[in-house]
Amino acid sequence: MSSNAIEIHNVSKLYRLGEVGTGTLSHDLNRWWHKIRGKEDPYMKLGQENKRDSAGSQYVWAINDVSFNVPQGSVFGIIGKNGAGKSTLLKILSRVTAPTKGTIRAKGRIASLLEVGTGFHPELTGRENIFLNGAILGMTKQEIKRKFDEIVDFAGVSRYIDTPVKRYSSGMYVRLAFGVAAHLESEILIVDEVLAVGDAEFQNKCLGKMSEVSKGEGRTVLFVSHNMGAVKSLCNGAVLMQRGTVSKIGATSDIIEDYLSSDSEVERFKQWHENHPGDRTVQLDKIQILDRKNSLDLTLVSSDVVTVEVYYTLTEEVKDLRVVVNILTFDGTEVFSTSDFRYQDQSRVRKAGKYKSSFTIPGNFLTVSRYFVSVDIDIPMTKAFVLNQTVAFSIDELVTNDLGMTIARKPSGVIHPILPWNVEKIG
């Protein structure tokens, strides 16, 4: 199989929309009749791409004609907007579901972490689930015993290891699940956005472990994340997926730049108010970037204060909700992150209704560049409601030079603070 750990050739997955599920008897008979006559499947028509708001056929390609290779021993990123087909591809790679057509060749055993508690039985204890997961991955009892203490220490759940996992918090679930997937001796590790549930310390721990198993142990990691900083620092290469197809494969920095550019079309520049993502509890309504005059229209310059406003709706009371805003540069470098979570507020309860969370970036803080504002809404260590909805804005600096020409001045660095200086003659 050459030096590739995974080879994906023309893989597609077709789903039938509606309440019945994947098909009906009449459709199955029609497909069979076409097949025995050597004709094309009548329900697998080109053009039914993965577009959630499209009307027409009851059939939709979740992914369509996806092909790429993952080199052995690499950390490979899969990025794209929500609904791009990333999770469907990972489920096919993990053998959770089968492709409609196409082939996948994988060299070695695959361990997957696709969602919180993947492969765990809620009635079994943490100890029993470790052995169960190891057995599912094809490990011997001796292999699991050899890694057991490392897994428990990594997850930090030694006190609760003999407690049924149904009593674990989401954070404990994901720590133990990642510990099992990363420490048991599978050749390929697949990690989805599930790490977003963990806190910053645990996420850094996981990223360090993924780098270790790749560089130190020669294992292959497939990493899906909306955290472009983590993808950039960790991945050797990446693939960009859009509407169920592969848009581009290449160097991580190039893929991130294309991803951020594709998510910042004119209608998303400085304001976003689209399909209200979220669930029955929380819905994101609008994100907008305002200048010094609380306007969307004026050009932002480095001396301006920049206000970020996030509008959302709660349909029921929620405790410990937080709105997180990440400011990223054009290449995916995180400038800073901030949230409206108040630890000093004892109740930390938000009743049902419409809300606006906002903050202001002081003038002379950001340098001349283009930026992306990424918004997440979650309950820390428990549940993510909205992940990675973005808008873009640019900081310009127009000055007049000695020839009377108006030019853009670009100081170096990510931030551009005006700091107090003291000049004194000392001799």
C-alpha cells in the first residue's frame, strides 16, 4: 500500500431524506431492476450536492467522489464548515457506516473518538469500559493491562474508575475516551471536534499527546477541528471539504487560508445573520462588527475601537452558558480569546429570551490586517450549542506621505498598542 496509512478513492455516501430512513421497498426494487439490467442507479443522480437548504430530490450526497491519501506517521487535518461532510467521512473511515460507492484502504487498526463517550456502555464502570474498548480495537488483555495505569492517569479519573460512566460528567467522559483511544496501540487515531467539550488545559494535553503518538510512535492521526491555531501547529498537511467534496489538498497554512477566505464572502463581511444554528435550547441570531460610530459602513482603522456584538435566543433557562469569541488572523493564528462567562455571578442562570453579548477592542490594539471573528456558544465541559460561526473585518491605516499621496501604513506584529514611553536625558 506504499507509504500511505490511508488511501481514499472516489468515496461517496448517499442518504435518503425523510422519516423512513435509508430507503423504501419500491425504491429498492427499482434499484435492483436497474442493476440486473446493467443500468445506473436511478436515485444516484449527479448534482444533488450536500446543501442543507436545497429543495428537490429526497436523496442527497453527504459526501461525493472524495479522494485523497494520508501519509503514514503524519497528523492530517480535515477542515471545513459545518455540513461539509467531515463527520460522515470519519464515520465511514471508522466503519460506523459503509460508503455508497468507492474504496478505502487503511494500514492497521483504527481507534476513533467521534463524539463524547464513543463506544462506552453507560452501565459499565470506567475500568470495564477501558477493557471493552480495547477488546473492540483488537487488543489483547495483556496489552490493555500494560496501558491501563497510563490511561487512568491521563484522564485524571482514578477516584471514579470503578463508578459507572453514566454518572460521569461530559468532561470526564471525553477525557477517559481520549485516553483510551490515544494510549491503546492502534496504528491510526481519528479525532473529531469532540475535544471542544474539554477545557483549555485538557485540550492542550490532548494536542500534545497527538503530536507525541505521531512523531514518537509513528502512528497516523486524522484531526478534525474548527480551531485553526491547533490545526496549524499540529498538522503536516490538510484537506478542505466544501459541500461534501474535496475542495483542496495541500500544506496546512494554504488550506487554512483558503478555508477562512471561503467563509468571508461579501455577505459575511462585518455582519452575519443566516440560518440560526444551535438546537432547541440556544440559537445564534446575528454577529456584527461595529466601528467607532456604531456603524457597519465605515472603514476600520487601527485607532478605532471595534465592538463585537453577538445576538442569540434562549428558549429555556440555561445555567453556566457562555459566549466565546476568538479573534484570528488571516492565516489562522489566534490573537486572543474572550468570553462573557462570569465566575463571580453566583446564580449564572440566563432565563428564556433574546440576548446580546458584546465587548469592545480598544483603539491602537490591532495592527493593519484582516481578521476573523469566530463565535462559539457552550456550557464549559458539558455541551456545545454553536461552533465556529465567523465574520471577517479589516483594519486599514490611511496616511498621507510627503508627496501628498494617501497610502496604507502597516506596522509589524499582530497587535498594535500605543504604550506609554518616558524619554529623559541621563548624561
